[in-house]
Amino acid sequence: MSPTEQGQWFRFRLRDVICPEKEQAISQITPELEVTGRIVFLSDSGNEAKKFAVMEVNGLNVPLVVPVERLTPTRDLQEETAGYRDLHETGHPW
């Protein structure tokens, strides 16, 4: 196992957070939080085919319905971390 260093990215579960309390952390989630999921079903809307995607997201017990036009394909982790570092270094509040 490689050593952990500042600036490295890791995944973790909310249940493993020790501070703040889970309920407090959940209450701070904003509509800007991005999640990753997979399409399990595509739904039509009137004459428009495949207008909505029913998404399965790990950690959620219910599927989410999202307009297909609002979906963004996932990128590899390297691209995402590079983008975050750029944002972080320019004063992102995190």
C-alpha cells in the first residue's frame, strides 16, 4: 500500500466521517453536489424519446430521475483531480 500524502485523492464512506457528525455533514449538502451513477432505464416524454434517465447511485436506496440533457459523461480520475487542483489553487472555498 502506498503512503498517504497531502493532495492525494481517496474515496470514503460518509459513515466513516468522525467530524462533523454525519447528520451535520448531510445538512450541509447543497444542490451543487455532484454524484456519479449509472443509467438503469431511459424514459420518454410525450414524443421525445429518451428524455429522462433513471439513475442508480451507490449509497442511495432510491433511483434518481434526471433529464438526459443534464448528464455529463464521467472522466477518468486523473482529469477530475487535475481540474480540482486548478480550482483549489485559485481560491475555491475548499
